[in-house]
Amino acid sequence: MTSVRQGDRALASGKVHNRINLSGTVLVLPLLYFYTSLSEPEILAFGGGAVFGSCFLSPDLDLKQSNSQRAWGGFRWLWYGYHRMFAHRKLSHMIVLGTLSRLLWLGLMAFLSLFSINLLYWLFQQPDLRGILQAQVVTGELIREGTFWLHSNQPLAAGFFCGLIFSDTLHLISDLLFSLARKWSLIR
């Protein structure tokens, strides 16, 4: 097993986290299909959430450099403030609260990005107060459409969210196991 040292603790590397999470997802999806009353789209939403959470919304986004940040490529800047605001292995590593903090951060960055793009577009079209007002209107409409989609697709959104929670849970369990293995001198 590959580990990364942090202080006196050995933690799983990002690649190990991804392997554990993706393997866990592959094992859980058939169980959901055969032993629950979830529909196929809901199970796929769960799997999509677990994969997205493993690769893009990992609790390790609170680090200055992580596999999850690198996965964002040119959009890596979205997470700059997040790792400065949240200390590693604190709120971002709490089940549900950590996931919510990353989703809220991503939503805030999406809103600010959409508003900025709309503002630039409308100021170019109408370089006065009307341009600013139009940017607010268009951004508000986009947010309403997204909210309507979430409301009308609640089972899929819930499945995706549960997949994100599942990937976080596997991440935190692997951190705990690596810390215990280090404590018991099973790994260095």
C-alpha cells in the first residue's frame, strides 16, 4: 500500500483513495440493484455521485495540491479559496458536513462565475446599469432552472448525493485504517 506521511500519521495517497473508492462503488452497485427497490436511474445516479466524489470532490480538496485538484484541470482555481479556508482533516473530512461544504463552495463558485460571464457579456452589449441588471436577471433565471431541475428530479439528485456521501465515507475509513496501521507499525 502506498501512503503519504502527514505529521505523525500515514495517510493513503490520492491514487489509493481512488482505487478503494472505485472498487467499493463497483462492489456496491450490484447490491443496490439486486437487494433494494431503487430504480436503475437512481442506482446510476448513486454510482455517478460516487465516481464524481472520488475523482473530483474528495475531502482532500482542502490540501493545496491533491489528485482531486489536479482532476479539475483548468478549473482548479475554483478550489483555491477552499483549501485556504478549511484546514486538512477538519470540517472537510466530516461525513455529510464535508460533502455539503464542498457542494456549497462549488455552488458559490458556479454562481460567481456565471454572474461574471453574464456581467461581462451584458456590459459589452449595454455598457451601463441596464447591462448589470440584465446580468442579474439571466443569472437568476439559470439558478431557477437548476433549482427546478433538482426539484423535479429529486430521486436522482438524492442518489447522486448519497453516492457523494458513500465516496466520502470510504475515503474517511481508509484514512482511519491507514492511521491505525501506522500506529500499530504495520506500515511506515
